[in-house]
Amino acid sequence: MRYNTGNPVGPDGSSDPRDLYDTAGIADLFVNGSSLTVVDRTGNTRKSMKGIEKDAADAMLASGLEFIGDYDADGPLNITRQNQAFSKSGEYWRPGAGLSLPYTTLNNWAVDQPKFVSTGDASLRTQLAATDSSIIISGVSAQEIADLARAITIDADGQARSSRFIAGGGSVTGSQLRDAYVVARTLNLSDTHGFRDQTLLSSLLDYGGYGVFDAIIRLIGSGAYDHMFSLQDRNEYAGSGTLNHMGGLVSFPSHTGTGTLMQRLGVDIQDIGGTGPVTENVGVLIRDLQRGTGKAGLVLLQTAGLAINASGGAPSYHAGPLAIGVSADTNGQYLSIKGSPTGPTFFASATGVNVQLGALSDAPVQLITGGGIGVEVANAAASNAFRPGHDNSQPNGDASRVWSVVWAGSGSISVSDGRKKTPVRKFSDSELNAAKQLAAEIGAYKFLASVAEKGSEAREHIGMTVQRAKEIMESNGLDPFGYSFICYDKWEKQTVDHPDEVIEHPEVIRASAVTDDRGQPFMVKVSDAWTELVKPAWTETTREAGDLYSFRMDGLLAFIAAGFEARLSAIET
């Protein structure tokens, strides 16, 4: 606990006992703490003894290595400084961080080796740092590279530290810049970064944009250039194991404060500025992806909101196999799908006046259900006929869903080809008697639904009921359902099952009051992911069970006409 009085440091210091208490704790952390820095009672961050020792070790390592001999030929070797190195079987070794100096080797490599680390490129750096070295790399002298390399160190956390490294500065110029400095590291089974940033921005007064990497590249000249990039990803995996993911840009941001984040953008692409001519302006280009078992140019896993929001006023039309948006030809809003570059194109259009569905070319339009053609609008050669998918196998409506009115320019046409029928037989006496009785039943009636809707304005219909016709047929020893003009249909209750309506709530993670050695808060889980039931599963009844009697009127009238003929013939004879 700290009092943090905020008392100023006077000419004689502070005499406040609380400041003495705070200073004692700070002094203890300065001498014995494990952190590289310590915050004094005035709020300033200062190097601790641990930090000073590390800086000294870094400076020692950056100064180059001193060769003291070969382990086998010159041993035992007396090592007194961290920057001393020796050779062993063609490799150079230096003291490890935990080795207490001075130390004398035991000429037992199995015992000595764990106490030393391979210098790797450190020995090469020492040779390059020699002022009398005649080594030249890519036209750059060893001294020039050493001056550049010496300014950069990589600490135990794997972070690059530099106090005076300026890209393109010093004596390294031109094309040599690309090859002047190469950092090689062994990548262990952990997160590895060629460049890592952990910047902390706190209580800034200006309003602007903050970022780890902000590239401003200006290319001038009158020559012809191939390309320029702020960031170009050329990752290569050459291992023999399994690599789960390879990505050029991975974005996992978090918001752990209490302020409002107005807008989060994973990728923000602005229009190209300036006034120079531009041939093609593309925000995102996804080239032909061929390798892999599963291939997709774009994968969207959005479960809420909009997967794609193309709310701008510009057309979103594309002339490939799939087109969504504004047609370049008709300026109508539509979705179009093309199966091949030369095949017909399906479209669904909302022009602002009507809604259209069909083919852009002269091709039949079919509605498919269960893998079979339900109905079809034929092409111009077939008079654009609206017809069933298969000959004489599909009804137009059914007993549970009938058309109210059929409007036609002419009567219906029924197939009556003798090649498709059995020989026509004469009526029996029972059939003729039934036909005469059916004629006597013809009268006028109104539909109950029409009376309920229109009252006295309901119109009269001419005919009879199927139930009465059924009774007459049965009274003459005839099976009424053996004749096509009497129909009876029955259907079961029709329902649609709806699943639970739920909202998936994600796991909630927030920052705690406890921070790590860099001042960053530890993240703690506030609640587990859970599912909210908005509406339980339910069953909707779309039609109750029922049945219906119907006539085929043309068959009924033809049956009755046979009875008339029998009566007329009897009168005439």
C-alpha cells in the first residue's frame, strides 16, 4: 500500500512520515525487486537495479565477443567476462546468463555445455566488427555493417531495442539497405514475432490517430515501376509438421475500458487521393484460389446484423456467374445467376414499378420441387405456355386449396383421343335411370361462404349437391365413385414445426484491477456464454383436417345428356 501524498521534494526532502514509508518500499523494490523499472513517489518511472544490470549486460553483449581459445586444444579455460567466447567443434560458445564468473572449464563437455550458449551470429558480428577486417558483403564493408548492427540488441523477451538505429542512415545506402541487416532467430513452439509492439498511450491531450505502424511512402521519378506496398506478406511454411493457421493480417482487438468505442474497423480502405490518372481502383482483390480441399474467396461467419452491407449508392453489379445489385444494361435492381458464360441468365428484379422473375434470354423458366419440375413457362417457340412439368400428372390446385375463379378467353380443352381410350360402350338401364333422376335434381343454390360475406347480394348457382347425386347412383345399384364426375377428397391436419427462438450470448471478459509488470490489466471472465430462450418451439396449424365432395361438371352433364337422349328416343318411337 502507498500513501502517495503528492508532497513536493523540497530542498531538504520531505519530513512527512508517510513519504518516508513510501520511500522505504520504493527503495526495497529498487534494490531487490524483479521488475526492470520502479515508480518513485513523485510518479516518475526509473530504472531498478535489475534494469541497470540488464542494460549493462546488453551493452556488454553489443560490444562484441573476445575469443580466448579452443575448448579442447587450449582448455581448461579461465572465463572472467560475459563477452568472452571459445570454440568447440567449429561452433562458438559464450557464458550463459546464469553462470557465475569467474569460471574455469572442466574439460568435460557434458558437464560444461549446459552453462554456455551458442553465439550463433554473435561470433560473426565480432568478426565483422574488427576494424582491420577485409570482409565485404554485398558491397558494404564489415565495419559499416557492424556500426549498424551494434545499435540493435534483442533482449530476453525477444524484443528489439535500439537507441540510434535509423534505416538508411550511416554509410549504408542505396540497394545495400535491403541486405545490410538481417536478424536470424530460432523460432520455438510459441508466438514468434519479427516485430512486436506493446506501446501504452495514456492520458494524451491531442486528438488524432494512434497506431503501431504508420507508413508514408513517396515514390518519385519518371521511370516505369512494377509495384509499391506498405506491407507485403511473403510468409513461407517449410516445416514437416502441422501448421494450423497462416495469415497475412490477423486482427483480435479488445475494449477493456468504460468509454464508448464509436466504430471498430478491421480493415479501412479509403479512396486514392490526388489528381493523377488512375486506370483501375480496387479496394480488395482476391485472386483465383485453387489449392486446398476447401476453397473460398470470402468466408463470412456473421450470426447477427448484416453479413454484407452494400448501402452505398453505387452499383454492386458484377458480370460474372453471380450478379447482385444494379444491372449495367437496364439499370434495374436485380439478382442474376448464370450457369455458364454463354448459357441463359436467371434474374429476380425489383424495378421500382413491379417485381419480375425469369430468364434474360429466350429460355424456359422452371420451378423445381423435390428434384422434379413443378411448373414451367415455356420459351417463345412454345408460345410461352404456362404448363406443368410433366404431361397429365399434376393437378392445378387440389381439394384443400381450390382456385376461386378461372378466367379464360376460351373453354378448356380435354384430351379425347380415341387412341388413348377403351372402346365407348352404351349405358345400362340402371345408368340411364340414374341419369334421368339426376336431371330432375338440377336447381338453384347459393354458397354459404358467399351468403356470409355478401348476404342477399350472394349470387345464385345452378346445379345440385354431390351428396344427392351419390344417393341416386347408389339407389340404382351403381358405385358413385366408379364414375369420374363424382369426386371425394380427404386431407389430414397440416402443420409446420417451428424450432426454439433463441439468442446466443457470448462469453463476457473484462479487465481486472490487477495489472502485469507492464501495467496491462489481467483479463477475467465475468460470465460464461449462455443461450436465452425467447420463444419455445411450437407447432403452427396451417390447415385443419377435412374432406370435400366435388363434381367434374362436363362429365356430369354428359351423363345427364345420355338420359335425355334415352327419353327422347322413347318418345320418338
